[in-house]
Amino acid sequence: MSRLDRQSKGRWLFGSENLNAAWPPTDGARSFFLLSGKVVLFPESNGGGPRTEVHRGAIFGETQFRLGDETMQDIVAAAGHCEEPCIVGILSTDVLEAAYADRAFGNRRIAQLVRHVPSFTRITLPDPGPDAPKQDITKMTAMQRSHLFEEKQTGAVKHALADLAQVSTALHLHPGAELLSDVSELLEDSVLTVSKGAIEIRADVTLIERLDSLPPKKVRMRIFIEKAEKLAGDSIFDKLDPYCIVKLGDFKRFQTPVQWNVGVNPKFDYNGVLTFGNEEHIEFTVMDHDKFSADDLCGTCSMAVSELYDGYHGSVRLTRPRKGILKDGENLEEYAGSLFIQVRYDYEKVSALTRTAKERKWPDQALFTLRESESWGFEQIMMGPVFKKTLEGASANLQFQLRLDNFHVIGATSKGTNDMITLWKASKERFIEFVRKSQRERQFLQACRGTSLDKQSVIRTLIKRLIGKWEAEEQAALMRRGLFDAPVLEEAIDPSRFRVAYRGVKAHITVRNALNLSGGGWFDKLDPYAILRFRGSKQEFRSSVLQDAGNDPVWNCEGVLVYGGEVTLEISVWDYDKYSADDMLATGVIQVEQFTNGFEGMVPLSVPGDKKKSNMKQSMIIIGIMWDKPRDPNATLTSTMGGMRALQ
């Protein structure tokens, strides 16, 4: 030590000349060692700024200085004041260098420890020769490894070990305490080896639902109405004019064209489509059309959607209220015929636009426990970012994606003991130099890949346990609410997000048929066609013209429109006239909220005022809309706010 002095309470140790410091400013580099007492440090040379107290054993200085291979950054100050009587020593740069110049003699134990670290056997121990019996060096005893090292190891490895021991630093940690160092330097740019006790490697674990791992969901129900048999309501003088209405839930429905004067066994041969949103019930109703009065009920059937499995082909039993004065009190319905149907579903993958992925975070989870002669950090140094990706790959083939953040080190606690934990630490640069000097980089990198996969297996066990815990908590929450299964709800895309994500995407539109159009007569039936366009767009889709189709035309015509972020799809139905201007029959609209998940069903049509009649039935058109997939749903979500501003 260059100098040792006793200082009284209230004396300034160093600082500006105005403070009359015991050691005035100097051009030479120096640091101070506090042997007893308490000193308060200030960031300003005149004694101003926040106070920092240091106690016996502290080393502090006026500029950044080093102790061996460690940079001391948190105890640099511009002025120091004695709060108690102190004994302070000055350490010059030469003294510090001399103290740490030959650390090999003081750190032979570190070199000995490294030789027996199983993770470093690919560096410290030679591979057995081609004629030697096969033996896993990682499973050798300490005595076997020591013998192999002394007998067959090269001088390059021995010199590399000596150099590493010389620049390594011993760290001491209380059980349950966090290793308080810069996280990036500690876990990304350093190697830690446990010399005594144990440590825990902890991190924040986040699980994010993989939408692409979810089973495809049912999005459309395609129903073929084949025929009906033995319908009720027919008479000798007035044969039935039946049509079928299919209703899914409260609002989704389609209707077949009317089969004129066919009686009790009509053939509909109609393909209808409805968007499916996990509705529980579907209703089939057969009506008898009456031009001059309300239509009559032939028969109806309501059934659970679960009974219409994919690929269903069969009949449903129709009933209607029993007529007459004498009724059976227990049976108020009578058999009204059978309806033959086929059902199949369209499936689509779940996307980020239709469902928000579930996410759960568990902070400060213990990933690994490292005991004596075990190390941490060498895989990160050798493999770089691939190491963390390897650990996060533990969630491969699981329903959730893993994300690891905020790695940190905690001293492990043991029952019945509170002994200090001892580690040694080597910086990234020193460790890489050690591996390079040993001339075994390739073998060691291969070993790091193996140990990384071992750690991945440990984390996989952890996340499976967390997933099980998460599912149990969700099930318990449902049971507290009186539910045994999570309700499946249809998730509609937010219109604002939809308008951004689907800009430039093609909409495939099918114009199926229309009902109850006004106009025409016995001798001049309607020649209808439909025009569809997004409001504000110049592009339009025009269906074919059906000559003499009358008031219930069936087009089954398909076309494409490119979506530009509009909020309304406009529909107009016209009557073609070869010798004069075409006559508008009706108009309708579909709002963006209705077609974000596609659309299948009936759209009410408004009739111009000069065509309205008091007894006219509601005009309808049956439309289907299907969307191409957006180019990158995940990318579009990140730019939603900007796109929303552009659309406003």
C-alpha cells in the first residue's frame, strides 16, 4: 500500500482545493481502501450531489479503475468526506497491478476446479485414441480425469488453464440473495462456475398460445336441401307450392326458391350456405307459398347442430300444430312429412385476426440449479443467440410458444445451513481466449450443443408443468361459475383491424338467388340481374341476366371484387330491357361488421317507392362472400393504428 493515514471525523479525504482535502487532486491514478470508519462519497468535486456511504473494506476512487479482471464502476466519486474517524489507505495503479500481477499462484485452486468441471471436459481432457476402448469422459471419476489430464494432456491446454486462472475473479454470494452485477455482463459476457454451495438460474417464463397449433374451426355450414316427402297441407283443388327456410341461430337464414304446383313430394335440389359461429340449434321450415295471403306452414323441425355431424346425409322429421277441436293433451303436434338433407362443413385455420392468442407470464421461475463444479454462461458465449433459441425450442410441438426474459442468478438455500456461496467468474474475452489457446474450439462447440439440448429437456418439463397448472386454474374458475366446459364464442374481427388487414384482398362473391322481386306480369316476366360494388369503388361485379326468370330468379353466379377498406357492400337488382333503359327493382346493403368473417345468408331488399304495394312480401337476395387470406395477418396487426388513421 502506498500510504496509510488516520483521518478525524469531518475531514475531507479528496475533492477540490477549496475543501482543504487530506489528499489534494493529483495527475496520477489512485484509489482508496477504507480499513475502518465510514466515508460519504459525492459525485461533485465541491461536495455536492447525492450521497453514497461506504464502509470498512470498500475500495473507491476518483476515476474508473480495475481490480484484476473486474471493472469497478459503482464506487467512483469526485469527493469523499469522513463521517466517522477513519483509517484510509491509498492504492496507486502500480500497487494494484502488483497485487494482481501473478494471480496464478493464488488461483491454482481455480485451475484445479476447471479441470474437473464436467462441462469443460472437451477442452481440458484429450479424446481417447482410435485404439483406446470407448469411454465417455464426462462419466469418468475425478481421479480418472486427473490421471488422464496429467498423463496425456497437451501443454497448450495446461498453459490456457493457467492463464484463465490468473484472470478469473472469486465472487461470494449469500443464500437467497441475487448476484448484483450488470445482467448483460453477467449472463451474456461471463462464465460462472460454482466452487462452493449452489446457485439457481432464474428467468421470467411467458407462454403464448400458438394459433397455428389449434385445430381448424368450422366456419361455414353447407346444406343441400334435396327433397321432401308426404308434406301436410295439400288438397285436390290447390296443390302445394312449397319452399324451405333454413334458420341457424337467431339471424342467419336462407330460403330455397318456390316449387310451383308440385304437391306433397317436392324436389328442391338447392345448395345453401350459412356462416357458422358455434350456434347450438338449427331450424328447418317448409312453407306453402300463397300469392294473395300469408304463406301456410307445412312442417317444421328444430334440432341440435351437434346431431348434424360433418358429412350427414339423411332425413329430418317435420311436425306442425295439430288442427281441430279434439286434441291429445300430451301431443299437440302431428307428423307433417320428412325433409331430406345433406350437411358438410368448411374448415379454416385460426388466425391472429379472428382470435387473440392467450398469454400467461410466470415471473422469477427457477430454471436450473447449479451445484459444485457446474457452470453457466459458456453455451451463450460459444453459441450466441442460438443458445436462447435452443432453450425456447423446448416448446416445439406444444400448443404454446415459450419466451424467456430477465435471466438472473440467485444463491440457492439449503436446509440447516446458511454458508456463503463461492463462485469464480471469467469474462467473455478471457474465456474465448482460453478456448482458443486450448486448440479445441470445434470439440467444445459440439459439447455446448449437447449441454444446451440437455437444458432444453429440463425446461420442457417445467413448461409442461406450468401448462398443466394453467389449465387446472382455468377449469377451477369455470367450475366456480357452474360451468364444466369453456363456452366457445364466435370471435368477429374488429372492423377497424379488418379494413387495414384486408385492404387489397379479393372477395369472392356468389349471388345465389332472389325472392319476391316486384314487377313483371303474366306476359312479361322479369329478366333480372344483380350488380354489386363496394361503396366508393369504381369496380363492380355484374351477374348474368336470366331471361323470363320471374320474381324468384336463381343465378348461382360467382365473381370477384378487390376490397379497398370500404365500409359497405351495395347490392342492386335490375330488370333488363333490350329496347329501353333497365329498370331498378330493389337495393340492399351489407355493412362491414357483417362481412368481416365472410357472409352467407339473406339480405333484405328495399323496393323503390313507385313499386311498393300494400300486400307485397319482403324482397330478399341470398349472397355469399368468402375472402382470400391477407398476405401477412401478424404484420398487419402491428400497423393497425396507422392504417386506421389513413382510413379516417
